[in-house]
Amino acid sequence: MHTVVELLARPWPFWVAGFALGAFVPLFALATGKALGISSGYADACDLAGPARDRWKLWFVLGLPLGGLLGASSEQTAALETSVARFTALGVPLGAQLGLLFAGGVLVGFGARLAGGCTSGHSIVGVAQGAKASLIATLGFMVGGFATAQLLFRWLEARP
């Protein structure tokens, strides 16, 4: 029998992790009466000086990176890695990289606010709750992602 540490030390197969996440969301909603989501937790983190509300999502937001760091620290070969180097490989100067990353973050935040939640919130929580708007939003995310990936692949293939 595996110990909990041994179980958490290795990546789970995608289907086990997907099932666990898919089962956790409705169970969490049943147990607490609240929807699990990161966008509103981030809003709570940005509004710490405001009136005290339900702050449990703030702990969720803080727990995600802290849990990742804790998990990575248990590995002998753990190292911090960023994706900025991929821009450098395409010949994009550092200033443009930072501008693109900032603009992307602003657009993601604006889109999450406009859509009433982020892609994960709609796709995992909203669909699990049977929300028609979340199903439509998820289809839009998927179509947009597939189209963007195809355009990028064609653009990269056309480069010398």
C-alpha cells in the first residue's frame, strides 16, 4: 500500500486527476453551498483593504502557488522555470516579451471579468453545475484556442 507522500510525489495519470477534480467540484458545492473558482478569489486578494467578506477563496488563491512550491521542494531536481525563453527562441526582444506578457495578463483579466469567470471556472465548475452559459463559454474557449494554435503553427512553419 502506498503512503500519501508516495502517492503525491508522482504525477497522476490525466484521467485520475480529471476524475478527482471533476468529483471534488460538485462535492465541494454540496458541502459548502459555494462554487469553487479562482477569479473571485483573486478579486478578494486585490480587495484586502475593503470590507471583510467571505475570505476562504483568498486562501484558495494563496494555496495554489504555495502547494506547487511545496510539491516542487520535495523533488531533488526541482527548479524554477519560466516560459519567457520561448519568446527569445522566436527572436522577440526582452522589452517586447514583457509587453506581450503584460498585455496578455490584462486581456485575460478583462476577459474573465467580462465573462463572469475564468476559463477554468466556467469549464470545470460551471459545466459541472450544468450552467448553459458556461457550456457556451467553454465551447468558445475551445474554438478560440484551437484556431489560435493553428494560426501560430502556420506562422511558425512559414518563418525561415
